[in-house]
Amino acid sequence: MNKRFLFLVPVLAAAAALWLVLLPDGDATTGVDRSSAEAPAAAASESAATLPDAPAVDLGPARENTWTVRVVDASTGKPLEGAEIEAVLEGATEDSGWLRAVGAATWSEFAPGSWRVRVQVDGYPEWTDLIVVDSANPVRTVVELDPTLHVTGNVVNAYGVPMAYHEVLFLRPGQTKPEARPEVLKLPLVRANAAGAFEIDLPGAGDWRAHVTYAGQAVFVQATPSKLEHGGPNEALITIPAAGRLFVRVEDASASGTQSVYAMSLYRDASGLAEKPVIRGPESRVQPDPADVSEEQKKEDALQLLRETNAFGDPADPETALRKAAFEKAQRLRASVRPEGWVMAKSVRLRRDGTAEIPGVAPGVEFRAAIARDGEAIRIDGSLMIEEGRATLARIMLPPVRPPGSPPLVQARTAQLLLESLEERTEPVPSGVAWN
């Protein structure tokens, strides 16, 4: 190597170091002043702010969107856990375009398009709708189901005659009709119109029993419940037993030429009231409740007893004691004409000619009767039972009128009863509920 060149290397290095020391304050690497370098950067920033927005940068595939389906009760807003949800893409096959879930759905993989959504829940109507979704935006579907079941129907008797103004009550299996009227009004209850037709909204599908009443008395109770479903038969034809008509005619030969007053009572076995409904007639007007008639009679008896008791005067007087004893015996005679364990079902006043019509007598039920003539209570021998929808004549042959001054009766006298049919019997339709 040239020794002269090696001698120049240290000299050049020293000269370079001296030159750097003598440089002005600035960038040691570029030789450009800092202040002069920052100014162009600020100017560039200001000019960039005035430029139009640049297009969005493609960062790759967008994140997956979701499709949620929630099923709730329309009245309460509570979710229906057992809801079966199914979505089918139009034109797709079962393998590629079907989605299913139970309770609620959250789907993240679905193709855009029109989806036919169907929801099924026990006790609610089936819901279906066409939902258009796309994969670019989240989709939320809320299905509100109303459990109400609309029912229409007609009430007729066994011969197809419309039963006007009957009340139709629907009960669940095992449910009984409450005794208190305010509690009854809380249940599904409707009153049929003059043509026997009715409409009612039941609070849900399932098993229901029809319970028909008239003037507060049961005329039909469905034994086996009917299973009602949304979309199924919802028109009811309720056939109740046809009430019979009872005509009464008193045959009282000894009372000819006199103005006797007659009243008649029908009694039925109290032990059968829970099982057998009281059949009322088809009249549109409400008939008097036999229980009310009985209470009025009790009040009248009490007032009469009070009047008679006050008329007795001093109970220590022998004559007064005899009058009181006679009155009490008469009271016992009046009570003796009612069979023990039986209750009053109907009570009517006969016309002056001794005739009357008693509508709405329950068919197939045994009745016993008693009659009063001018205050004397007379037991009617035997019992009566009429056939469904048939008019029956009850001929009552009374004993002769007791002459004035006769001794007091020891026991009630007896009248004879003879039943006759007034029309041919036709075959009735069995009672029940038919759904269409």
C-alpha cells in the first residue's frame, strides 16, 4: 500500500471533525434547519383538510350479523319458552334453507332473501309471516301471540227450538260454578239473544265444558269436556233437554157455585238437586224463582202466625189456650203435606176455574204435589213425572168441602191424581254439544 496515502487518512479525518463543529444549529443528519422543515409539513396538513373525503378503505369481510326471533304473550309481554320457531327460505331446500329453534332464536348464518317464518305454541294460534332479511344489517323479529279463542254458537232444545236468553258459561275440567254471582261474572259467560245465538271469547284453547242456565237454574251441564284448538271447529250447537208443560185441572164437585181459592206446590227430592239440573221453559221472560216464592210464603206464614198469636189474648185464659192449640195443629197439618226430605220446586196459584199451566217442568224427574183449597192443605196421592217435550194434564180430584161446624182434622186429607198425555210424543234429540 502507498505510504503517502496512509499518511493522508488522519489528516482528512481531523479536517472533517473541525468542519462539523463549525456548522450552524440545525439537523446534524440532513443539514436542514428544523424550523424550515416543520413549516412545509403544516402547510401540507392545511391543504389536505380541504380535499374531498377519500373512499372507505376495504378492511376485508364485514363481521357476521344476527337475526333474532322472540315470541311473547300479547297480553302480558312474557316470553313463551315452548315456542317452536321455523324459518324457510323461499325456493330453498330443507338441507340449505331451513332454520329451527325452540323458545327464542338467534341465527348468525343465513342467506339474504324472503323467509317464511312459522311459530307454534300450545294454547295459542299458529303464527306465520314472510320476513325479508339481508346479511348486511341486524334483524330483530318479535312475534306477539294472542291466546283468545273466539267461539260462536246456538242453544236449542231437544226438538230444535231456539232457547232465548239462556246463559252459557264455559268451565275448565274440574272447575265448578261458583255460588256467588260476582264470582260467576269473572268466568267466560255470555247470554244468548232472542234467537238463542251467542258469541264469546275464551281466554285460551284447551278443554272446556259448557254450562247452561236459565233464570239462575241449571238446565244443562256438559259432562265430558270438548277440546278446542285455534284453527279448529269453533261453532257450538248446544242441545238442552226440552222442558215439559204441565197443565193442572182441579175437579171439585162440592165447590160448585162457590168461589174457592186454589194454590198448588210441586216438591222434588233434595238429594237429587246436585246431579239433576232444573229445566226451565223457553219463555223469553224470566220466570219467578221457586226459592223466592217459597221465601215469600214463609214470610206470609210468619205474619199470619204473628196475627193469630196476638189474637189469642191472654195465654192463661182456657179459651185462648184452646184457640192456640187448634192453630198450632193446623200449622202442623199444613207442614205434613210436604214429603220429608223434599223441597219446593214450584208454587202456583190456580185460576178461579181451578186450572193452571206450569211451564218448564223438568222431564224425567219425580215430583210430588200438594194443593190448598180455601186454606186447607191437602196432600196429593202419588207422584208425577212427565216426558221430555211432552204436554201432560194433571187431573186433581179433591175431597168434598167440609161442612161448617165440622170437628178439627187430625191429619191432612188426600186428593187423587190422574195424569193424561195431551199430544203425541216425538223422539227428541239427545242433549249435548256438537262443534262445527
